[in-house]
Amino acid sequence: MALSGPVGLVWLRRDLRVSDHAALYHALRSCAQVHCVFLFDAAILAPLPRADRRVEFIQRSLESVDAGLRALSGHAEAGLIVRQGLAEQEIPRLAQQLGASAVFANHDDEPDALARDARVRRALEAAGVALHTYKDHVIFERSEVLTQSGSAFSVFTPYKNAWLRKLNAFYLSAYPVERYAQQLAPRPEGERRRVPSLADIGFEPTNLHELPLPTGSEGAQQLLADFLPRMADYGEARNFPAVKGPSYLGVHLRFGTVSIRELARLAWNAAAQEQNPGAAVWLSELIWRDFYHQILSHHPHVAVQSFKPAYDAIAWESGAQAERLFAAWCEGRTGYPLVDAAMAQINQTGYMHNRLRMVVASFLVKDLGIDWRWGERYFAEQLNDFDLASNNGGWQWASSSGCDAQPYFRIFNPISQSEKFDGAGRFIRRYLPQLAGLPDKLIHAPWLAGPVERAAAGLELVAAGTVPGPASYPRPLVDHAEAREKTLARYAVVKGAVV
């Protein structure tokens, strides 16, 4: 017997799961019949390369959502509706076809997403359909954590302290979606298709299946189960790229295949246990994520400009020289092994260790003198876990132009960073096998190896910027000490700014 009463449509975006889901919970509580849709948005897909790991991650995760909806509802006709097109056209069209009185979605505070949602809202209102949105992607959003004067925080530590003071079990509670699962409606006859394949949406397979990156909610839980026994060591282990230290859940947080409330609850509870000091560090990293999201919400100009306006006066390298240096950085041929190995990692896998993100960002901006926005865009193209707020915040931190950023005169030394965090060269050898024969003391700076040592390692040093072969490696693009002095002069224009 068909259900009577209002029909609701849940529009999934960066929340690809069926448990602890704010919009789904509110729809199920409010409506007698609930449908779920994911839209492959043409405006987002159009500029992407035809082989994009993130698109493949989404496609495979949607299969998990589809199966999860059927299991949750208990009947085979339930499942996910998948459409492709422009959001302002497809969402209102589907809402009308289903007879929905309301569309439910979770917040997305990226500027382009807000503009998209405004267009969708107008189109829905014209059709007499409401759009309801909810917080789901962070613990505290927008203006939930403010200074005593009512303004947004721009320094992390006081934000963190205020965040922790505000936190209680209520904010970490899961939405009991399962309690109202009977409201999930069978899909209409014409919508009972399987989740489209990559080919169906015009994309090609990537090497995602070769990576240790399981997809969907099941994949997130697999990674979480692997991380929990290691959490106590997170504070120290996370700094070493050759060590299994991070949670590797970044991409799952990005696409919402795991609930931020679940992760923060685990970290908060574990941090209270003295035998688990790493949990407090992990919780702090989750708070950084909230911090950058509230910065983007209150200061959307950071998407294209420096948080500190004075830093937009810096004269970066330009023209053919800048293009040459940037290409060498992108392709991992700077002559600094830790930088080049990190770039090989992101190019081959779509992942880069967090410590290395800081190292390569500092090198691009403060050794090569390239505008931070160039690096930010490259990461946006390559990272599986690309998130505008966090990516922008990280790059502005490295360039000293952002909120609570490192001072401009603090410049990472790529050699000492390599010696400190990859002392035995394990990470370097993994991604730069041509350097594997060098002794540990020379692998961080191969140009210091003498002819005998190079011959013993089967290594040839070639000109700076040269594309290396299987047994060659380029000399450094720049001398770090000289580059540091040049950077200090370049940043002199902002000496009067708050650093």
C-alpha cells in the first residue's frame, strides 16, 4: 500500500553515507515518503580530466550508498536516484516529478556551492518547493564559535579553546536515521537503474583500485578500524612520511563517507584517557578543519586573495622563468629529494603526507618565489581529499599570508626537513628509486656525493631542471641559502604587516 503524506527529496553532495546524516534524518522525520538523489553536476565535471580519481571514488561510494539505502529500508525497490546535469535544472525537475514538497540537503559553504544553492533555491521556490539545509560536514560552523566581541576568530589557539569549551555530547551525537528508515520510499519505475558507471558519465578508470584507498562507508570504517590501535602514537608518528602514522581518512571526510561527529567523538573520548595522548593531537587536527571552514565562511575573499591584504603586494616570479620553475616543481625535478619524492607521491596516488604538504608548499613559495595560488590550484587538481577551506588555509599558512600563519621569515630548509623526518631515506627511496644506492647521509643532498660515491650508487647527476632518467637525478634548481635571502627581500614589502 502506497504511503500518503508529504514527499521529501534528500540531495546528497559531500555526505555520501546513509548513517548519522543530518539532512536524511530531518527528511525522514518530516515526510511520509523520502527519496534520495545524487547529481553528477555538469558544472563541476566539465573542467575535470576524463580520468579523475575523485570522480571514481564518488562513483564507487555511490554504489555503497545505493546498497545502504536498500538495506536500511528493507525493500529491493529502494535505492539511490542518480542524475546528471545542472543542479538548478535537475533538482527542481526531479522534485516535481516525485511530487516532493521539500528538498533536504546539508550545508556546503564553498563560494561556488553557495551560488549554486542560491540558484537551486530560486528554481525550487518558483515551483513551490522548499529547500531545507543543515550542518553536517563540521562540528561547529559559520558563527557558532565566536570571540567575546562577536567576531570570527583569526588565530587558532583561542579558537580551539573556545571550540573545546562549547563542545559537549550533544554536538557529537549521531542522528538516529535508522529509527525512521521505514519512510524511505521505493524509487519510481523509471528511476530503478543501477548507479551509472564511469563510462556512463563520460569518465575513464584511474589507478584508484591499485591504491590502499577503500571507498564508501565500508572503506571509511576499514581505515578507522586500522587507525584506532595506532591513535596513541599519532602525535609523533604523523610527522614521518615513511611511517604509517596518519588516519588516511581525509578523502572520506571530504566526501562524507564517514561522519565527522563519529570521528570527533572517538577522539574526544580517547583524549580523556591519559594512555592515549595521540588522540588529543588528532582532535586538534579535526578542530583545525573546523577553523579553516569558519575562516572561509566569514572571509570568502581568501579563495582568491590573501587573508592579510598586505601580502598581495609581494612581487612573485613571473613570465617564462616562473613557468619553468613551477613545471619543475609539479613534475618533481627540483633537485631536492624530499620535495621531488613528495611530488611523485601526489602525482602517482593523489595523496600527499601532511608534513610533506608543508615542505613542498614552503619550497614553492619561499625557495622558488612562486605565488602560493599556483600551488593551491595544482593541489586542487591532484589531491583526492581536496577541500577548498583546508587547502587554501594550508597554502596561506605556508606563504605567511593567512590567518595564524607561520611568520614570513620562517622558511623550511628542505634538506634538514628531509634529514629529520626521513632520516633513513625510506620515503625518498620509495618514490625516487634512482637514489636508492646512495648512503643515508647523502640521499638528502645527492649533489654532495663525489664521483666514486655516485658511481657506486649507479647515479648520474644531470643539469638542474632536467627530466631525470632511471639512473639520473637533476642538480638543485636553486641554492636554498641564496633563495632564503631572496625571499626575505621579497617579503620586505610586508614587514609592517602583522606577522
